[in-house]
Amino acid sequence: MTEPAIIETAEQAREGETSGHMRWVLLWSVALSIAAIAIAGLAIVG
């Protein structure tokens, strides 16, 4: 569900003048996604 949003954010980062800000938003989105997957993995294993 989150991957299309990340792709759209990347496209906006290339087109928009605020590429620096959008890059941070993309970075945080990826980081939160990884964190969510890690937590889910620990919950399943635990």
C-alpha cells in the first residue's frame, strides 16, 4: 500500500523545487516502513 506513495513522492522530488525537503520525506517514509516491517517481524517471531 505504501510503495506507490513512495514512488509518487520520488517523482515529485525530481519535479519540485523543494527536492531537498521531499528527499527527507522519502527517507523518513522508507525508514518508517523498515521499522514497521522489523516490528512486525519481531511480533511474529515473538
